[in-house]
Amino acid sequence: MNFLVNLGLGLLFGTGLVVAGMADPAKVLNFLDLFGTWDPSLAFVMGGAAVTAFVGYRLVLRRKAPLASPTFHLPTATAIDARILIGPAIFGVGWGLGGFCPGPALTAITLGAPGTLAFVPAMLAGMFAARLIGTGAYRPGKPSFAR
């Protein structure tokens, strides 16, 4: 049951990315080009996603448990450390250079978008490297950027 729910939600999410234009790196790069060919349309996509998430969380968290799981799996970490700052900065630079972030890249590869054939393997290698670097390296008292 969980697999089917996750599959359906993933397909819905991917379809939304394609319809919104997020799978087109040129559209994303034009959104990021504030002083050139700026295209503000993705701001509406992000705004719609933020409003939907805000309302959705308020409604769903009123339940005792989600529909397809016995418990909610919510983040518990509250510390702002170097990983929280450096990770998104690297993500943003990659997004700005490539025009893709993970969800739209995976969606675009199924559409045969040319840039994804280089981007997706590099993205997966980066994810794997981040796991290797972060796995088991944390010890209390050690600076958080050394995880």
C-alpha cells in the first residue's frame, strides 16, 4: 500500500513539475537571471507550492496518523549548523549553473532532455559523496562542518 501511495504521489509531483515548466532548464535559468531575460512565472509556482504546503500541513497534522503510515515522520533537528548553511549554498550554485534541481532533473530525464544525461549522473555521484563524507564522521565536540 505504501509503495502505491508513494508512486502515485511521485507521479503527481512529477506531472506538476512538467506542467509548471520546472523540467525546462532554460525556464529555470531565465527565472534566476534577474538583470537579463528574467521570467517571473516560476515565482507563482513556488508561491503556490508554499501556500499548498502551509495549508496541507495544517490539515494533515490534525490527524493522529497519516493515511498510509502508523506514525508521522517529522524532522526533529533544530540546530542551524554549517551543514545547514553550506548544503543549500552548494545546491543553489548547482541549480544556477545547471538549471536543474533533483526532482525536475529526474522528471526531465524521462522526457529525454539532453542536459539531464550529464546532470543526473553527476547529481547521483554528489549525493553518494555527501553520504560518504557524512556517514559516521560526527562526534560530539567536533566542529559541525567536519561531519
